[in-house]
Amino acid sequence: MKKLLLALLTLPFLAQAQIKRVDTIQTIARKPKTSGYQSHKLYAYSIGVKAFGYEELPQILNQVNNNDFRREYLSGFIFKFNDNQISYRITGNFYADDISFKNDCPECEEAKGKVKDNSLRVGFEKNLMYADIQPYIGFDLGYRRSSFKGTSENATSTLYTTPYDVKTQKNGFSISPLIGVKFNLIDHITIAAESSLDLLYSYEKQERTFKDARPTRTVNKYNKWEFLLRPVGMLSLQYNFSEQY
């Protein structure tokens, strides 16, 4: 009898020893996996200045070696509306400088004067990836106006022409495929460099006033295509603002 009573008293403790309480089990929290990639901040707008350019200018008269490249400093602007991977852009370029060149042939004429080259373009650029360094491609359509005012004289002692004053003006339409890369220095600040090829179709007017006994004035008009290389079409510093969420 005592043995039976002892068994009945110890039975609940034995049963409790076999039960695992669920509320006392601690779960190990899993840390989320990180890929090490941080997404780049997106901004709705960008505005910047063209700090440097290295490119061909439209040909003046019958310029010899017209494929000489010109350096440009602080000569333009860029404004962009950014929409995900595509940015719609407006760019302007304003250049003026004194120039001298051989005309017709190296021993024929030497022209000196002032050249002005202005353009306004609209287009787009598409990012190929999002990171601190972003390659991109794009396309611009634009209007270009180029003018020259100066004089032309014989390049040697040989009499090739009567010296004359000259004015030229080109108005043209340009098509420009481009490729570039952007580097985000810090939040809001970006450096971008791009190269492009300008396909220019222009209408040109040339006026010559010869310095002879009875000044003679001639006017010639031309339509022409030109392919202009822009190895550094634009090196720009841009400020980005209005962060997208």
C-alpha cells in the first residue's frame, strides 16, 4: 500500500520532467544578409558648368588643317531632368577667341580675326548602371551658329590674292551621338566627361571686301555637311538637387 501511494505521488513530477515548455525555448535571431551594395541617391534635377572642352570647330572659308582641335574653358552649361535611368538635358556652349590660319593652301593666304561659335542642344542620356561611377550613352539635337570676322593677306611674298576683309556666318542643325562617364564625388556633386561626334548641316554666307583701288565686294553662299570630332565634348561639374524617394 505504501509503495502504491509513493508511486502515485511521484507520477506528476516524472511526467512534468518529460514535457518541454515551448515558451522557454529561445530562438536565435537571424541577421539579414547584406550584399555590400548601397544604392546611389537619386535626384530629380542637375545643373552644371562646362569646365573644359577639346573639339573641332566648323571650317572657316577654305581653312587648311581645319581639323585642329581647340581648347575651351568655362564655355557652357548643362541642365538635366532626371527620370530613373534616363536624364533629359539641355546644354549650351559659348566660345569666342582670336584665330589665325592658312587659307586655300599653306603658301596662299593667311587669315586673322575673331571666331565665335555658339550652340544650343536638347537630348537625353541613359545610365548603364547605378554606382559611384556611372557610364552612360546619349543623343543630342541642336542648333549651331558660327561666325568669323577678320582679314586675309598673302601668306608669302608671292602675289596670290588682293588682301581683303572677310565676314562669314554659318547657321546649322547638328546631330550628336555621345558616350560618357559620371563620377559622384559626394552627395549632390558630380563630375562628368563625355565624347561625341557632331554631324553638322549648315547654311553659310561669305562676304569679301577687297582692298583695291575701287573696293570690290563679293558674296557667296553655301550649303554643306561637316563631321566634327569632340574627344572631350564636355568636362562638367554638376550640382544635383531635389532628392527622389
